[in-house]
Amino acid sequence: MAETLRELDSADVNALDISKRYVNKKGIIAFILYDIANSISTGDFERFNTDALKLKASMFTLANTIVGIWDIINDTFTGVIIDKTRTRFGKFRPYLIACALPAATIGLLKWFGCYIFPTDAAANASMAKFIFTLICLFLSETIGTFQNVAKTGLLATMTPNPEERIWLAARSAQLSAVVDNIPGIIINLIYDMMIQNKIKISYKGFYTSIATVVTIVSVSLSLYFFMNVRERVVQSIEKPKVKDGFISIFRNKPMRIILLSEFLGAFAVSVSKNDYYIDVLGMSSFGTLTEVPAAPVSVISYGWINAMRKRFSNKSLWILTSHMDAVINIIAFLFGIIGGTGEKGWYNQRWKMFFILFPAEFVRKTFWGVKNVIPGEVLYESIDYCEWKDPNGIRNEGVILTAKGLMTKLVSNTTGSLKAWIKSLFGYDYYSSGSQSQKVKFSLFALSFMLPAVMSLISVFPKFFYNITPEVRAQMYSELQTRRELVTLRKIDISEEKSGEEGNV
Amino acid sequence: MNCPVCGTKIKFWDWRQNCRKCGTNLFLHDFNNRLREESVQAEKDFLWWTNMTAQFMDYGVKDKISLFRLISSVLPLILLCMPVITFNGSTMIYLNFLLDSFGGGTFFPEGFSLGNMTQYTLFLPAFFLLAVSLFAATLAFFSVVVGPAFMNFRAAAIFELIGTLCASAGTVMFNFFSVESLSALNPSVSASFGLYIYCAVMIAETVFMIRFVSYSKKFKALN
């Protein structure tokens, strides 16, 4: 067989044209629908516990903490398992179908728990209910991790054409942006009418109905996606070893930069802007008011991704869009402190802040499309870079994607509790909501605008060293295509040799 | 599915990459040729998508009248942020669910319940008609957005017409209902100014959309 492989020369290979498109109409529609289905949430499980399941708050927090730890642990092996998967459907597709039904069953069980266990005050510390909730959350988390990695990995391999991949990501995000808020608005409306007794639906009925509808839609679209999409990037012949994935991450500069940047970015602790809107401006919907007029711009902004890509490299757009919020926050802060940090400061005045944040939102939404598509593309091209640099052409999407998530989770799980501590540190009075002292008001303004901006800017530095320039990218994809073709021929060789040997036996 | 080389039947749950009988790699068999075949169809499909987008740009946005049509179709939905029904003389009932998402909770006033309104013969049917009208206006808006991509300009006119008829019928019924409720010494409920403005705009929109159908024949000829 070695002879056969040596004989194969890249010049003999009639490589595929990677400027062509490979995903048909059904594939495009399936991907968009699946993306939309993924963005529809079954609801807030914590709220469900308060309203319907009624498990003691401390037990519920304990269950979530255990699952949070499990979330970090399972990231260490999920990627490896996926990377070692080789089936006739590919590497990622099987997880879509294998996880769809278990995810639906566990998902429904989780919400129907309120019918299985008593929900009266006496049963709020029930150990059976706690164990049931813990198992459901545990299984949901595990299956969810497999589904998420498979979905992202599938997008990276749906087409060998990187331009088509960007186009697909942009179109699905654009169409999702139009419709994915609608279910949330309807659900909130029904919830409000229910709690105001305008319509008679029980909490249990409300949550389980939504869970059932969302689960049915989600499973159906997962299966439709599975039927209509296939993987079009060849995986290496050898299944990667466990260490291969980690070596690949640390050996390749773009991957190191992405992970380092994610890690540093996770330190961007902030106080919620909502606290500022409520406690300083006295209006919880202030953020919505400034965002809504610019909402159509965010949908349209997907239309100029190509124009921006022609003018700027992925690296420049990645840096620009990842840190645009930080720059806008700093500008808003500087305007906000006109008039001083006391009562006369602009940050205390609703109308002045509206005229500062309203145009800022327009600028932010102008780059919304690029922000939602380019960081993803930077990740995908880095995965391709690892394949390009690997002598055996091994792709480690699974390990890379889970490692990326792990970096953020390690920090955010630790810093998550810091918010409350920071607020207390600056003298926030939890019992006098809406009437904080002037000093605290200014602190809230600074903590919600300036602090996240400064912290986020730390993660910009590694990005400057990102080395996939347009020239490198062009060379990489050209060589990769020939190499993938070779891998395909080599694989067929091995299969034929195996079948020949079996025939001789 | 059968193995493309030896013809062995492969069951759906047999996910192995290689055929258990001849060892053919089922994922990679004829991989590149299949990709080339798929590419032909994908290119055609992309052309369909590009045409659709071009049609949307040419007949939905570029032309001044078309752009006006797009912007004006949002107007009825915004107008429903105004109160549509006056309840008990002062408090108002709104119909636009968008208000609710602002956290105002102003959809129905305090002490009001749809269930209690069954005592009034015409309230629920009239309210239902308004809801249908809002739904039709929403569909009309989506038709205006999507229609040009498919060269369909009629759907929006039909939805606007349905919306107008329902809103007008609802307004008339609310006025009858108002008299009935006063005579029965129940809380007064009547059509509010917002509903009249909404009806007027809906009528204007319907006339405009119907006129636009004949105007759009020019587009079809060009296309």
C-alpha cells in the first residue's frame, strides 16, 4: 500500500474547485431552520422552580453548582470522543440524531417533574425531587455539550468552500434575528397575562406546554437537518490520539491566540447595565428603548459583511467587532461624566443619556452582522490551519471547541459571584432599591460602562499576533483542497486493500 | 441503503464507516464525484437565491413607491400602541403586544378579565375581530417584505383588506356594545380614538396596496 501512496502525487489529483458552492437549497433551509430552532428557549428553569417545581432554593443552587462542575469536567472528554468518531454519516451528524430523542425525553422529564412530585410547601426539601432534578440537569448538560460541539463542528465541515461557510452563517444568523425574538415575546405576554389573572392557565400547564411545543419543534428540525445536510470535509485516516488534540492547540499559533484571548476576555467582570438603568435612571426598560429603534439595522447589517471583508482582513474585523462594545462604553462613559460625578453629571439624566446611547446603539448594530459571523469564521479557519499544519491532516474540532468553552467557563464560574461582591464593595444598599446614594450611583455607572470596557481591552493584545493573513489563507485553502483529495484516495486505497485481503483469506 | 460495491444491505442503525462485508468506506466512496454532482445543483440553487435577493432589492426597496409601501406597511402595527378600547370611562385597553415587552404591563387595565366579558354579547366577537385584524396587518407587513422576492404583490393587498374589514366590523360592534353596556349598568366599554385612527390608516393602506397591484404589472413586464 505504501507504494500506492507514494505514487500519488498532488499533480495527478483533479482537485475540487473550492470557489464553487456545495450546499443545496434543502441544506440551506435545513440549516437556517435548525439555527432558528436552537435559538428558541424552553424557558428559565430557575423561574420554573420558583413557580412550579418548588424545590428548596438552597437545594436548587446545590444541584446547579454540581452540574456547573460537571460541565467543566465533561468538556475534557466530550471533544475527544467526538474527534474519535468515524461513521458512515461522518463525524458530527450521528450526534444530531443520537442526541435528539434522549435530549427531548430528558428535556420533557425535567419540566414535567412538577406533575411527578408533590409541589406543596412540605415537599420543598424532598430528597427524591432533588435527585430527580440533579439527574435531569446532569443529563441535559451532558447531551447538550455533545449537541453543541456537533452543531458547530458540522458547520465547519458542511462545505469545503470557506466563502460559502461565511455566507451560510450570515444568512442563518440574519433570518434567526428576524424571527427568534417572536416566541420569547409571545411567551412573556402569556406569562404576564397569566400572573395578572387575565387568562386562566396554571404555572404547571404554562411551563409544560411551552416545553412540549419547543421540544417537538426542536427534535423535528434536528431530524430534518440531519436528513438534508452532510459533511463535506474529509477527516484523517487515523483516529486522533487523546494528546493529539491538545498538542494541535498548543502547536498552532492562531489557536493559541484564540484560546488566550477567550481566557483573558472571560475576566471582563462587570455590573449589569440594568442595575444602572434601574438605580440611576429609574427605568428598567431604558436599555430596550435605546436598542429597539436600531433593531432593523442589525438585520440589514448582515448584508454588508462581504463588502467589509473585501476591504478588511478577518483579523482586523475580528479585533474591531470584538472590542467595539468596549470603545462605545468608554465614549458613553466620557460623555456621561460631563457635568461631574455628582448630581449634575449627565449620567444622572435620562434624556441626555438617551441621546448618547441611542446613536451608540446604531453604530453597534451597524457591525452586528460582522460581529456575529467573523469571530466564528476566525475559529473555523484556525481549525483548518491546524489541519493544514498537521503532517497527517488530523482535524480536532471536538477538542478545540470544548477547550475554547472550557477556558471561558473556568474563569466565569469563578468570577460569576464577584458581581454582588463588587456592588457591596462600592456601598450598594440591597434594601433601598432605586434610592442609592450619589456616590453609589456614580460607581454603578462606572462599573457597568468603564469596568467591562477596560477588562475587555486586555484580551485585544493577543489578537494582534493572529497570523492568518489573506495570503496565508489563500495558500492554506488551496493546499488543503489538494491534500483532502489525496486523503480521500488514500482511504479508498486502504478500504480496497482490506477488502482484497479479506477476499484472499 | 445498500453497499455501492458489493450490494450488501446496510441497516439504518449500522453506523460503521466500512461495509461489514467488503470493507468499502461508505463515507468516502465516490466522495469527490458526489461532491462535484452536488456542486452542480448547489450552484443552481444559489442562483435561485441570488435572483430572489435581486428581485427584493429591485422591486421592494429601490423604487421610491415600493420603499414607501414597505415603510407604510409598519404604520398600522405602530398605531396599535395607542389605546383601542376605553374601559370604564378612563382606563384603556391596548392591543399591541409589543407594549408588553417594554415591561409596562399595560395590555389590559387593572380589574379587567376577558373571562368576565362574556356577559356582554358583542365584546368577545368584537375583540376577536380586532385580534384578527392585527394578525392580518402583521401578515400584510411580512408579505410586503417577502413578496417582491417572489414577485407577489397581491398577498399584501388581500391581508390589508381582511384587516380593514375586521377592524371596521369590530369598531361598529364596539359602538353598539357601548350602548348596551350602559343600559345594563355595567362598566362602560367603547371604541377609543386609537381604533378610529387605526381603521382610517388601514383603509388608506388597503386602497394603496390595491393600486400597487396594478402598478406592479410594470415590474412583472420588466422581469
